[in-house]
Amino acid sequence: MSVKSYLKNVRGIWMTWRHSRRTNSILLYLTCLIISFFFWLFLTLNSETQKDFTLPFNLASIPDSTTIISGLPDVVKVNVRDKGSSLLRYDFGNEPTLTVDFLEHYDGSGSLKISSIEMLAKVRKLFPNSTSIVAVAPDSLSVKYTNQPGKKVPVKLDMDISADFRCVINGAPMLSVDSVTVYSDQNTLGGIVSVSTRRITGEGLTDTLNRTIDLVPIAGAKIVPSKINVRVPIEPLISKRQNVNIEVVNAPAGVNVITFPSAIEASFLVPQSMYRNVVKIRVVANYNDILYSDGNNKVAVKVVEIPAECRGISLASDSVEYIVEKTVIQ
């Protein structure tokens, strides 16, 4: 088929579809829909409406030596009334920023206050004259600040967690920072010696705990940072066997006790990361037990030291044979 014939067929199909009754109905429906939309838009833009806006808040001209402690909002919520056409430009994310100059309102003694009348006047400047301000939240501001340098204090971890019986807490908790800086007036800073985390709880944990924790707020003070990361290493326990030398204790001078064997096998559970390491275990035989034995040439052995991370230790035997050698002291 030639291009000319193809175009002729397409034109024929288009003309047939265009003049069909169904096509005319669709076109009529779409035309009515478009007219209705523009009529609705015209009525909406020319009628009075009430809307809520969230304005970003900015405190400008803060001196470098000044730290804001409390009372500073991130946003100010405003409810306004005006014609839709006047508020249309704010519907596309173009809300103005409410900016307050610190130097115009601070009192020099740790407080910055803006009355409800001043707040309303500042908000009104951000909208057209035809706009009525219905409500502002917060309707006034009372900001606390300080010019005192910060005080560094340690962080205390408030924690109550436990691992599953098949696991162990292997090591001390790790904090992203071990101290924070607290800002406040001189009297308040004098009474602050540490900052505590919110309480961390958990039972039967089977995996390392990683959590971001808020620090407990202090009235009239600002803590930087206000939250820290806490990591508590938790590992599965696995079975391990290790030969441990037997140590004889309480033997008097001139007496040498030799045990058979000199080392004994210990079985225990150890954190996975410690499996390839030699675990420091102390097994002893007490010479005093020999003095009061029934003469069967065996002495009890027991574990007196093992890392806190290990669990369930047992020895291959609860006693070993021995011989006592006495030496002459020169």
C-alpha cells in the first residue's frame, strides 16, 4: 500500500468517527464539563474563603554569643479570610516566612517577648490589605536565651535490658557521645552535674541493640545534642572447650603439690566473637582440702574465675590425683 493510499484510508476513518452520533455525544459532554469547570473556578476565586497557612518562623540577627534556650517555634499557624483570587498564590507552596529581629525585642536579661498585638501586626504585613487575619498560633512569644557559655556534663545511661538465654550482652553499652553541653543561666548551670537518657527497656533480646534516645529535658536549660545513639552489643552463645592449667593455692612454703593431670578440660558457652580467643579461666585445687581429705589421693578442683560474658562452665572432672613433695628450706 502506498503512502497516499494509507493517508486516504486514515482520513476516511477520521471523518467517519467524527460524524458519528457517539462522537458528537462525547464532544458535547466534554464541552459541558470544561464550561462547568471554568464557571466553578470563577465562582471560587470571587467568593470569600477561609484558609489555614503554616508560616516558617525565623529569628534573625541573633548574636554569636547568644543561645536560644526555649520558646522558639519552628512555624506559626495562621487562619485568614479573603477572596479565593487573593489567596490563590499561596496555594502552591509560596507561604511567606515570618521573620522577627532579635535585637528589636530582647530585654538584655535573658528574655525576648512579643505581645499578641505585635504578633498580629507582623503577620498582617505578610498578606494583602484585603485579607482578614482570623487567628494566629502562637498568638504571642516568650523566648528564653542566655549569653553564658555552655557547661559540659557527662551522660548517664538509664537502661534495663536483658538478653535471651541463648545470647549475652558482650561488653559495655557504647554511646555516640559521653558528654553533652548544657546552656542556661549561671544559677541553673551550677546545679547541673549530669544529664540522663530516657529509660531504655527490653527483654529477651537476640541481636545488637541500636537506638536513638532522647535526653531527659532540664527545665530552663538547653541540651546540645538533645539525643544520642546507644549501641548495646548482643551476641549468640556457642559451645567451646578449652584445657585449663590447675593452680594449687594455700600450699605452705617448702611444700610442692603436683596434680595429675596438670590441666583439665573446661566446657562452656562463649560469645561468638570470642570463640577463637583463649578465654582466661582460673581453676584451683586448695591445699587445705588435702589436709582434711580422707586419704584417697584426690583433691577437688573448681573454677574461681571466668569472664562475665561466658556461661555454663563445667569441668571434665570434679577432682584430680596429686602428690605432695616437701623441699628443705635452706
